Amino acid sequence: MKSTIKQLNTVIVDVPIKRPHQFSTEIVSTKSFLLIQLELKSGLIGIGEGTTPGIWWNGESVETMQLVIEHYLKPILIGQDPRNIEQILQTFDRHVRANPFAKATVEMALYDVVGKIYNAPVHQLLGGLFQDSIDVKWALATGGADGDIKEAKELVGNKQYKDFKIKAGQLKTTEDMKKAIKIANGINGISTTGIDPNGSWDRLTAARWMDRLDEAGIDFLEQPLAPIDIAGAAELASMKKVPIMADESVATVQDAQRLVQEKAANIFSLKIHKSGGMRNTLKIAAIAESAGISCFGGTSLESSIGTAACLHAYGAIRNLDYGSELFGPQWLADDLVKNPVEFKEGKINVPSGVGLGVELDEQKVEKYRRIQGGK
Ligand SMILES: [Mg+2]
């Protein structure tokens, strides 16, 4: 039954994390989320969550998302039929350039409410389940090699995680390489790890160290070079050593097509926010499939809300050969829903409930709501 969009509300929340997380440029101790509630005339409500690794990642933050949604996307949405998702996304793109994280946040709420209209989980709107649970890699980011090895051994020992990713980029490139090799050797035989320097390495050093990284058994090299250095990525991929994963360099369908043409990636890291939503993520996965490229389920470190959206999309993808890094809810010290997503022995289950399959906990929203004028 047709019911149009009546209202949209936004709120920023700051949720504590269990331990400080070392990215290439900063250490964070809370994670900020933009939560939106999209209400239909029928009374049905869809929820969406926007979050970024940080404004350094692609220029968006929870504050920019709130502004873009409130001032530019909301007026487009009011009065629309939420079921026409592709059409709404095209209208967004025509009126607002870029800002994919903001658009993905709205798309998430659209899918949640459309799932509720049809009494179906979102993955059924996206082609159905290809897998009902997905492997999760944990990002080792304690700041030191010994700390990372210790953490990895503990997590494997108590069967929480099987495989890992190392955040790099805060050291000089050769120091990063040595640290990664030390960690890979430290967990050799019990686990594997990839490396993510967030584009901070240079071509020559990466090429020179490729053999040693390969010998240490590094699982993949994620966005080693700057996102615009497609030729450099192609050079590293042509060495056929450690598989090259594209992350920052693959956000749009056009990016995906270019990386295929230039043979500049072996794996695409998917992220629903960087690509402007689940629809676009599935399109990018299809381009990867057409070229024999594997996919990895990336994260912007979401709570159970955004993680559920990722799971619905990734669960419908057949070439998700490298599993995922959807550990956000376990990295946060608290969650924003009454029924958090379920982790078990290094895997996470795709929610089976209607819509996103998670229910917002209003008390948590109140608890972590940002007070205006400060954090
Ligand atoms: Mg990355």
C-alpha cells in the first residue's frame, strides 16, 4: 500500500569505545554516529545510521552528514514513495554532489522502512541470502607489534576471531613493514593478517618490500598507495605477490570500472557508506565479479544498526571471498539497539528480522546524545 514520507529526524550520538584505536592519522576514544528516523504517513518508521572513520577519510563527518541531510536531502524526500529507492538516489545525485556517507544513511532508513512495508528482511529486497553468516577479521591497532601479537593470540585462543588486519601508516614506511612482518611472524601458523596503511606508503618502498611481505605470509595489502595512484597500484598488483586490495580508491561504480580496466586491484573492499548505500555496493560487487575480482566486506566502524545494513548487502554477494571486518559492535563499549547483531567464533550472522532486523534503543540514544555546543 502506498504511503509517502512524512518526516525525518536526525540526532548525533557519541558512543565510547573499548580501547583507543590507532588510525594512520589519529587515535580515537569515542565513535560518533548520526542517527536518522524516517517516518511515513502510515506511521511506519525506518532507521539509518551514518558514521565515518573520521573526516580525514573522505571529507565527511557526522556534522556534515547532519547538515546535508537536514538542509538538502530531507526536502527531496518529503512526500516521496519510499519504495522508489533507485529513483530517489538518482534525484539525490542530481541535487547534491558527492556526500555518499550522508546519502547512504538515508538509503539505509529507506530500506529499513520498505522492509517493514513488505514484512521482509532487507537482504530479501537485495536478491536474497547467498550466505547467512560472514567471517569477520579483527583490526589489530594497539599501537605496538608486541601488543598486537598478544591481542591476536588471545582472540584466537578464546575463539573470538580467526584472522586479522593491521592498521599501519603512523610510522615511517619501512618501520611499518618491519612491524607488519613481525606481527605476521608472531601469529604464523595460528592465524593470518592483512595490512591497511590507508594510502600512506610510497610506490618504490612498497615494491621493494613486496617479496618480504609475501614471504611473511601477509594475506593482503589494503590501499597501500594514495587513492589517486592507480598506476602504482597496477604496478604492485602486476607483481602477483601479496594481493592488492582497493579501499579508498573504489567508492563509485566508475572507480570500480577504472580499477578493472587498469588491472589495479585483486580485491575490492566494499563499504556501504563510501559508495552511497547498499544498492551501489551491490553494483560495485557485480563489476568485481565481471572481472574475477574478489570482495571484502569493509566497515566504517558502525554500531549494530549500520553493521546490520552491511550484513544485508554483503550477505547477498557471491564473491565476498575475503569475508569482512564488521567488528564495530564488538569494538564499541555499548550499542544503540535492543537486539545487537550476533557474533560467534569469528563469524557474524545476517539478521533475519523485518527491515534491518534491529530495534533502536531510545534510552541509549538519550544517554549518548550529543549536548549542543560540546562533545
Ligand atoms: Mg581501509
